[in-house]
Amino acid sequence: MTIETRWLVYPDGDRQETQRTLRIDEIVDMNGFPIAMPPRERMIAYRVYKVRRVEERGELDVLHYLELVPASELRSRGA
């Protein structure tokens, strides 16, 4: 039996468990939920830039690496 755990990996290296599976280039909020466009002002948003799977003795960790999305890019996506 394999236990699968999904993680959000923030730019500073902190990790948070999530129940969702994310896609590359998906824009998400701080908790890993998709952001509805157009985004609200002063919203912190992240882009998934890498997904890595690490498997060890009955455990599978799926790591979703996030990068901060600049406010200017969020504004241009919402327009």
C-alpha cells in the first residue's frame, strides 16, 4: 500500500499539505486553490512551475513548486 501526500512548496522553502493535484502554469492562491480571473487587488498569487514526485518505501510525495506572480502580470491577465 502506498500513501500519497501532495505538498505546496513556497519560494522560501516552506511546505503545506494540499488535497488538490495542481498543473504546471496554474495560478493559485496561498492555499493552492485556483484564482478566478480577474483577480482582486492586492491578492497574493503563485504559479506552479514544477511538479516532482518522490517515492520511498510505501510513501509518495507529490511536490508542487510555486513562484510568486507579480501584480503587474495579474493585472494583465485580468484585462
